[in-house]
Amino acid sequence: MKNQKMIRENTDEVICYPSKYSLDIDQLDRRQEEMKRRFLLLQSRRSYLERELKAVKTGLLQLDQQMHSYSAYKKMSK
């Protein structure tokens, strides 16, 4: 059995206990996997927000152009 301490008692029976080292490794692996999952989630969210921000910027630029056009039209019509 991988990464386990084996204790042999007076009988022929062998009792296996997971070693503290293997538990620590498993815990670190789970922690690393969780960090990777959160990192990918945040990257995905950032990409989404960047696309949204780009759309808002485009909308603001178009609205600004329309406001300037309307202002110029209003001045000319007076």
C-alpha cells in the first residue's frame, strides 16, 4: 500500500495506517486543485467583464458622437 506505515503485531495480521506525510500530500494536492479551479473561474469572469466593459465603452463613444451631432444640428437650425 502506497505511502502507508505498516505495523506488525504479535499476530500475523498487518495493520495499515496512512502516514501523516501522505495525508499532508493529499491535502496539498486538493488545495492546489482548488486554487487552480478558482484561478480559472476568475480568469473566465475577467474575460467576461472585459468584453462587457468594451461593449459599454463602444456604447458611450457612439452616444457621445450622437450628442455632438445633435448639438451641431441644433446650432445650425437656429
